[in-house]
Amino acid sequence: MGSRPVTRRLRLAVTGVALIAPLLFVAYVIASGPATIRISIDRSAFSTTSITVAVGQPVTLVIENRDFIDHEWIVGDDAVHAAHRTGSEPLHGTRATEVSIPALETARTTITFAERGTFAFICHLPGHEGYGMRGIVIVD
Ligand SMILES: [Cu+2]
């Protein structure tokens, strides 16, 4: 007979945790804000070529161009990159996933990746991709 109240208390505690845990998670996400990832560009090379981000969570990229020439940071699927390889858009700025970084400047963008997958990021200024200005974003 003595075990019954204990079982009930345990059930209440488990229910309480189940109800509170999602609220704590939401509070954590709001309090912590977007994750920040810093990338620098030196001599036409990205400082990192593999970035892992959480699906559905905003991430702010701070991209510092230390070169005396302009660069870009464009992330997307194959269709996005195919369009930019033949595109003529001189500057980007209205799409969070397409960033122009003028010489010796730092650009910021905040992106929430809505689907899992691996997406290339590439600088599409003439000759830069061929020189090796590319990497991947892993969304998990
Ligand atoms: Cu470049």
C-alpha cells in the first residue's frame, strides 16, 4: 500500500518535467539568440570550409574580408550556384543567403536553415570558385 503515493508522486513529477521541458527549451533559444559563426577571408581563401548549423535555429554569420579585393559568400543548392556562375548581378544584399563583402569590410547575415542537408557556399566572383573559394554548410 505504501508504494502507491510514491508512484503517483513520480507520475506527477514526470508529467511536470514533460510540461516544463519544452518551455525551458524555448526560453533557452530566445535567451541565447542566434548562434554566431565567424569566417574570415585571407588571400582569397575562407578560414573555414565546413560549417555545421542546427536546422530551424537562426545563425548569424560574421564574414570578415581581409583582402584588398571584394568577395562574396553565397549559400544554396545546385540551382542557386548554377544561376550565379552565369549571373551578372554585381552586388548582393537583399537575400540573407547571398552576401557581398567589399574589400577590407565585414558583412553580417542571419539565416535560418529550414531543411536538413548539405549546401555549398561559394564566392562567385570571376575565377574565385576555381581558385578554391568554396565550402559547405551542414544543416543537421
Ligand atoms: Cu572571392
